[in-house]
Amino acid sequence: MKDFDALKDLWQQSKPAEQKSVDLQAITRQAKDTKAKLMRPLLIGSITLFLTPFFVIWVVYFSNVQLNWISTHISVAIIALVVWLQSFLTFFTWNKLRLIDDTAAPAQHLQQWETYYAFRKKQIQWNKPIYFLFLNLGMGLYFLEVVHGRPIVYVLTLVAFYAGWMLYAYFILGKRILEKEEKRLKAIMDELKGIEEQLKAAE
Amino acid sequence: MKQEEQFTALYKQYAPGIRKLCLGYTGDAMLAEDLLQESFVKMWKNMDKFRGDAAWSTWIYRIAANTCLTHLRKKNEQFVDADEERLAMIPDEARNKEQEVQLLYKCISKLAETDRLIITLVLEDKPYEEIADITGITENNLRVKIHRIKKQLSEIYSSYERL
């Protein structure tokens, strides 16, 4: 059996390339920062969602579109509220990620990631259905005035197209994405747990 | 000293050791380079949090250890067929030191995740006290663990060498 000291000598003889110049810009540009990669879409999503209701309000109240029904006002209120709540939730998730301390002891660090992924797993289970339900409730109320007085064929086509797409997006596309995401999160959590147990066993 | 100058100095001082740590963890040079860069980006972003409670070395190695341990999703990419790998590792009479070092990296990457980090720090001749600070494992438990990992690594290396 190879003596450990021999391995140590071998290790210490290996000299990695010397760092002659250090370009911070290049390092930050090239680095595959996993956390930043997860955080960026959350922040962009949160900002986009936050701005969306302003656009809806502008369309309904400040553009040339004339919509006066009470149901339309209620729909705008529901859509704005739902989208803003989603924006805050996305921001909250972003902040949860931001707070993961990269400098903490490994066991603590792993625990923080595990908590984050457990939160995400729960979140995708309840958040998406609720968001979908209320957003479509708002959209349904909005369409009441928009389609009023239009030919029945137009109304039926619009309803069929909208409902068809939404049902497909939710029950087929959404379910598939959700299952894939749940599987991915479970795999990550299992791996984190495995490493955490290695550390616990050593304590 | 300006933060950027300090970063540059720390990079020059610690990047070689961190690179070896990442190489030991992944057994893959390209992946190790990614983890090295990611560790230093995290270090740059957290430099304002450094209070001097621990040495720079401990702090930087801890960030690198965390980066390695949470690098999970791509981990499966490095798993290649064991037989194929063994064939690739058949010792050549003309094998030079560098190949032996590469074999050592591969052998380390066969250990459990936390063991890879611990043994790499041991090979780097870090004092046990510092390894305990980096990993958050008590010194006494660490000694027991290191004893076991040393034995395991020697066995793995010898098994490859015999081929």
C-alpha cells in the first residue's frame, strides 16, 4: 500500500500554474456564479411583475380604450393585486437567496441551501395554482366588457382560444414543468442532505 | 490598501492552493477552474463582511469549500464508466510525476465529498486547527476522520497503481 506521506510528497511537488496577472473584471465576467444565476431571473421577474399592473392601469384608464363597467374595475384591481403580490413573493425569494451566507461554516451553509430549496419546493406547490386561479378570475371579468356586443362567433372563438391555451398551459405544460422542477429540487435536496450527514457524522 | 489591490494580492497568494482543492474535489481540471473562479467571485462580493475574526486563509478556504460542496447539479457529469476510467489509468512505465499527480487527484475525487476537502487541506499541510475552522468540525473528531481518510486514500491509490 502506498504510504500517505509519499502521496503528500507527490501532492506538494505538483505546482499549479503561477498567477502572473489577475484581472478582476475577467474573473467576474467568466465565473459561473451559480447563486447569481439563480438570483438574476428572480430579480428581473420581480421587477417585470411589479411594472406590469402600471401598464394594465394605463391601458384601462389612460389610453384610448374606453372601459367603464364595474366588473372591469374589479378585474383591474384583482390583476394588479395578484401580480403585485407575485412580484413581492418573487422578491422575497430573491432576498432569501441573497441572504445565504457563502462565508458560513459548511454545515450551516448547506442547511441554508436546504432551507431555501425546501421553501421553493413548497412554494411551487401552492403558489402557481393560486396565481393561476386569481389571474384568470381577473382576466375573465375583464373580458366581460371587452367582448360585450361582439358577434357570438368572435366571443366563442376568443373564449375557446383563451381557455384552451390556459388549460393546456396549466394542466399539461405547467404540470410537466412542475414535475420536472420538483424532481430537480428533490434531487438537490437529497444530495445536500447526504453531504450534510457526512458533516454531522464527523461532529 | 484598496479593495481591488487586496483582492489581487489574495488571489495571487491563495489561487494555487484553492485550484488544487477544487481539483481534488472534482478530479476535473476544467470544472476545478470554474469552481476556483466562482469561489473568488464570492470572495470579492463578501470582502466587506470580513471582520478579521479568522485568518484570510481560513475565510477564503471556507468559501471555496462551500462552493465545492454546493456544486451539485453538474456533479453527475464527471461520473464516467469505472472500467473505461480504469483502462485510461493503466500505469504506463513512462508515467511521469505529473501523471501520478493526476492519478492522485482522481483518487481523491473517489472519496466522499467532505472527505475530499479535508484530505486536500491535509495534503496542503494546513494545521488541524485551521482545517477544523474551515470545515466546522471539532479538532478531536477531525483527527479520527483524517486517520480514516488517509488510510482510504492510500488504498484507492494503491489499487489503481496495481493495475
